[in-house]
Amino acid sequence: MKTKVAVLFGGKSVEHEVSVISAIQAIMAMDKEKYEIIPVYLTKENDMYIGPDVGDIAAYKDIKGLLARSQRVVAVREDGRVRLVQYPHKTFGGMKPVDVDIAFPIVHGTNVEDGALQGFIKTLGIPFVGCDVTSSAICMDKLVSKVVVKEAGVPVLGAKVYTLADYAEMEAMMDDAEKVFGYPVIVKPVNLGSSVGISVAADRGELTEAFDDAFRYASKVLVEHAISKLREINCSVLGDENEAIASECEEPISSDRILSYEDKYVNGGGGKKTGGAKGSGSKGAGMANLSRIIPAELSAEKREEIRELAVKAFKALGCNGVARIDFMIDEESGNLYFNEINSIPGSLAFYLWEPVGVPYSELLDRMIELALKRARIEDSLTFTFDTNILANANLGGSKGSKK
């Protein structure tokens, strides 16, 4: 019997469209002999839809039309199983409930990748692929993840976070950033990915624009020194907090001082070697379409250092499944720094695994196996405690008193 896998994608996030691309790439690569795949599209209001065209990338040229011919559903737990049921419910002639064995969220950004969706799935009581609630939340917060990996011995650049209260005192905030970091600086929302809202500032005018842009997307903004002679090196990791392995390393090629959203998802184009899912096309093929050098041109020693640090960061953050860790090399000093982690990377970073002998379909298999392994471990733990405290409870007496 096939395992019924609900692939969830989209959602209320500025990275909504990128999620659609990543998920449909994965759906195309999944082993149809092993899995019954149920594509589940989350609208920008987080409503869930299923239907025959939900897994077809061409259908997203007209989302309104796609939704009109698809069925809105809600997830419920019934008779010990999780099912997708029609909403609103129809007594007669309605949709037959769809059973789900495991959820596979392929989502990017705030409200979906940050533990919110993972918490919802966990509350339903169904196994799910990827990082758990805590790890997802930590990985999404750029400052907190830096603190955690630094404690584990992974080198990071110093950073500072500014809040909306700081933003209300714009001049004082910029004075502080100049005093702490000087120029150039990089300004980024603390909890977004895909380079959304990220800017490099070389003077006060650019710093003003950078803060204005970043605060459009987040209530907290991170600032750190911008490395002038920067090489970005990325490495993916597969496993869990107990055992994990590293992929090949890549060097993404940017068209500006930082790798932009357009570089990642719009421009496409050359590079020494580019990834691409079978049947995914080129334009709009997500992170697999990014110009990159694979393998990155590194010494054997530096390559192994990056791969070892990637695994160390992955384990320290309690990750599960596949993540991509982004590093920075300061070419002037030679120093290597952890930049950030993507707990659900664009295209699931499959293009970094194929060079080390792991085809995309096998990568997806391993991710599902890791999710089921975690579910077995959690099933062996105790989450309830038998007590008769309610039998003797008495709420009488003064309001709010305890006896």
C-alpha cells in the first residue's frame, strides 16, 4: 500500500510563489510507485485547496481560475487518522474525505516556515517532514540562530537587532548603527528569506533607505558589518540532530553586492554549472535556476571545514530533513563565517546532493524516512500523566484563590 503524502505549499508569506515552485519540483521528483501524493495549496490567506490541477505549475498563471475548479478543505483528526475534508461541508454529494499518512511542508518564510505551520501539523498528530516547531522557529530568526551556532563553536559576524521602537527614533537608530558598525553595513529583516528586504548601505542616505525597506517586512531588523570582498559559499545538510551528512558546496553568483531575490528566482542564466529538476524548465525553476559554481572552487581543506561546520550548525539547531547553511568568506582576512540557515531551502537544495550521488527522488525518500523515525521516537515518549487532581478540584471560595 502506498504512503499517502500531503505536500503543503504556498501560504501567507512574501515567499509564497517560490514555495509553489519548490513544491511542484518535489512532487514531480517523488517516487509515484511508493507514494500517493496529495498536493495541498495554501492560499495567501492560508486556506487549503486540493484538486487535479493543484500540482500543475501551469495552473498558477491563473490562481483565481485554479481555485474555482479546486476544492477547499480543512484538516481534521477522525477515528485516529488525519483527513482532509470538504469545507463547507455538504450533506449530500460532497467530496469523500482524503486520508493522509504524513505531511510534507515545502514552504518558505514567515507564518509557514517559522514553526507556525509545523505547530498546526503537530497538533493534528500526524508525522511531518523537516524541522520540528522549536528548530523551525530558531532557524527563522537570524539573530537567535547566530547565538545558538556561536555557542556550538561556529564562527559568526557580530550583529545587532533594532525594533519598531528604535525605528520611531530613526536618527538615533542610525547614529547607533554607524557607531557600532561603521560602513558598509548590511540591513535585513530578522525573520525572512529569499533576500527579501535586504540591502547594503555605504552611507547614511543608503542606510535610511535600507531601514525603511527592511521595516516594511518585519518588526525587527538585523544589522551587521558588510564584508567588502565577499565570497558566499552554501552547503546543504541531510539528517537529524543525532546523525547528519553534508552535500557538495556551491558558490552562488550575484549581479550586485548581495544575492537578490531576482538573482535567485527571476534572472536565471549562466554559471559554471546549474541545477535543474527533470521537467522543471529554466525560467521560474526556483533556486535550481540560480547561476552558481558547483562544486565551489575551494581548497580541499576549506571545503571540508565548511562541510564540517555546516553539520555542526545543523545539529546545534536541532534540524531534521534537509537544510541549507550559507557561509561567508572575507577574502581580505580569509575568515569564514556562518551567515544563516534555511530550514526548508529553495528547491530543497537537491542540486547540491546530485553531485555527491544522491538523486532527488532518493533525497525525498530520506527526508520522509527521517520524519517517520522522529514520529516513532516521539510515540515512545510519555506525554500524559495519570492523576486524580480533577476529582478533588474545588473552585469555590474567593475568585482566583488557590487551595
